[in-house]
Amino acid sequence: MIQNKILEHLKQFDELTRLEGGQFGGILGRAGVGKTAFLIQLSLLKLLKNIKVLHLSLNEPINKVCLWYEEVFKRLVENIEKQGDTVDIEINQIWEKALSQRFIMTFKEDVFKIAVLEERLSDLFEQKIFSPDLIIADGFNFDDESIKDILSELKNFATKKNLSVWFTINIHRDEKPDECGIPKQLSIGYDMFDSGIMLWPNKNEISVKILDRENKKFETESKLYLNPTTFLILNR
């Protein structure tokens, strides 16, 4: 069954991205390294496990977010076909089922407020339209120190609603990390984060390194590697 094959392919994502309600995780990397594709694979994994996901995007229209999902799902299916597995006829039903577990909200960065998010979600809760288990947040500006206030408000909201949250965090090639090797974009609200994943491009692959939170550093050895073209897990 294609769903089981996709879940098997993404099982390492499952191991690396488990959070409890109220916890934050960050996916860090430079522009173009595949943060959004990684985030969407994470989302698809949860959706296929019947976990409801709110995709929160700043400055991107809904149709572009939908195209990202379609493209990443297509790549996953094509990757399975290349391995010699036959994709069964249930693919459309699986896709539709995954979409039924997802809700997309988009905001302009300059008008986004946690109070507005909470109000919109409360309307969905009360009308029994949608009640997420996980928020994935793409496009937040971690270069602006006001992000700390946004994170604090969202942390309170996520804790109250028992939601976990994954963010993409853009870092820059020419900026030095702090003395522990943590980029300043993460160090701003470091105490609020429970997990971190660094995407680091090499010549023929993208390394995925995990935050050692206790020692405040990213592990030297990678847990897995991504294809630099498709951003899917490389089978080794």
C-alpha cells in the first residue's frame, strides 16, 4: 500500500520530529537549502498518520502553499516508483484523506498577530470545522528581535491548546553563530525551543544535524541526508 511505503520512507522524519503539546521545534538553514520542503514532508508524515496540521504561512498565497504540497507528494511517489515498487490505485484516496486533515492559513507579515490567529482558530473550533494537533509555521522573520514577543505569545497559546509547533528559521552565510555555534536567529528565543534541526548543504547532499539542547550545540554527525535536488531522504 502506497501509504505504508511513504510512511516507511519518512520514518526517520518521525523519529526526529516528535514534540509534545506546547513544545517548539525549529528547522534552520540558509535560503534555498530546502527548509520548506522539509517542513512539508514533516507535515505529510503527520497527515498520513491522521494528525491534524495547521499550515501557517507568512507572505505566501494559499495556492502556492498547495502547489508545494502537490510537488513534494509527487516527488515522494516518484521516488518509490524508482525503487521498483508499484504505486497502487489508492493514491488519490490517500491524497484526499491527507488534505482533509490539513488547514492552511496565510497572513501578511506586517499584519500578523497572535490574537488574530487565536480568534480565527477559535471560530474553527467552535464551528467544529477544524481543530489542529500541530502547527507548522513558515516564513516568520527571525532576524527581527520582535520575534521573541511573538514566540512568547504563541508559546502560551500552544501550551493552552496542547499544540506543538515547528518553524522554519532562515540563517545567513555571512553571520557568525554565538560562542556555542548557535545562529543568532535561534538564540533569540532559544529557551522556548525544545528541538532543532539544521540543514547544511554539502557538495552532493544536504546534511541533517540535530540540536543537542543540553549542551547547546548542533551534533557534528548527521542523522540523515537529503537529495539536494528533490530534498527527499537519500537512501543509504
